[in-house]
Amino acid sequence: GNSVTQMEGPVTLSEEAFLTINCTYTATGYPSLFWYVQYPGEGLQLLLKATKADDKGSNKGFEATYRKETTSFHLEKGSVQVSDSAVYFCALSARTGGFKTIFGAGTRLFVKA
Amino acid sequence: DAGVIQSPRHEVTEMGQEVTLRCKPISGHNSLFWYRQTMMRGLELLIYFNNNVPIDDSGMPEDRFSAKMPNASFSTLKIQPSEPRDSAVYFCASSLADREYEQYFGPGTRLTVT
């Protein structure tokens, strides 16, 4: 079945450091891929998406490229801020006999001033 | 524009009691999802509705859980009887039917069963 695997956290960085959170997936067909962010005490928010191979999703300085050959969708940001501290979820959705979004386990990011 | 509204935000109850969680989706959205989030199991889809009809309830853990959507602007998730292992944060999310990947989450209900 479909699944998403993302790097375990927590990830701790200093402000202005480069961020990479790895995400790989297993899916039949051609899923769409997403990153969601969850700030403390809140629900998840869609951060960015890519719907086909080689698409790059971007938002708020974050980027991720849909790599079909490596089945990956790694999240990157060139310079993190304290306000980026949150939990990041990689997810995929596919229509295989019905719709379902599969979420990864989440990676907690701490950014220190 | 109001987002997804959930109530209550926090619920503490004793084992064996009935618990009802409520959700109001974003106006105009016709897909609604209930999720459960725990440290051990992460984020799990419990059930989702399309145009008020349950489409996939395979994630509902057992018969103690039930969900209804009597109209387009209201849904409930009921646990009866509740057990300590039901303690979790329960999220409701909604989306447009042709953009089900773009889900808008509510703030969640933190349920504690003692």
C-alpha cells in the first residue's frame, strides 16, 4: 500500500541555518505530494504541494521537488527563523479505489535564536 | 472567513462516559475528514465524508466510535463508552471535493479519558 517515510526528529538548528527534512514515499500510480506544518496548539496547514514529477512546490521560503526516480520529496529552506519552529508532515494523496491522504509521522523542528 | 470550527477545545472525562466532538466545516466545502493524533500512532484518518455521505470509515478503530454528518455544516464524532486509550487530539478537516488534497484543519479537540 501507499506510505510515507520522513526523517525522525527533533531537528535543532540555529537561526539562518539551512534546513533539509527528508521524505520518501511508496505509492502505486502517480500520487500528489504535500508538506503540511503544525504550529504548537494548532491544526495542520498546507505548506506546499506538487502534483506531478519534477514539479517544485514553494511557499514562505520553503521548497520541495517531486523526484519520481528517487521517490522523494525533501523539504528545504535556505535560512530558517525561530518562527519556523513547528512539526512538519510529508503527505501523499492518490486515488486508488477511493481517496486517501497518507501522512508521515512528522518531524519536529526547533530553531534557536 | 471563519476556518474549521471544533468544539470543545478540551474535554476531560471518565472512562465509560460518552463523548461527543463537534465540527463545523468551512462554508462551501463538501468533503470532511476526522483524524486522531497521538504520539504513538501519529496522525490517523478515522473517516471521511463527501457531500454528507460517509465514503471511507476503515480507520474507525472499533464500534465504540461513530460519526455523523446530518448536513453540510455540521458533523459529530461520538465515542461511547470512552476508554483511556482514546485520549488523543482529534482533528476535523474540510476541503472542496475536487481538491481533497488541500485540507483545512480545525484547531483540534484534546480529549483526556481518565
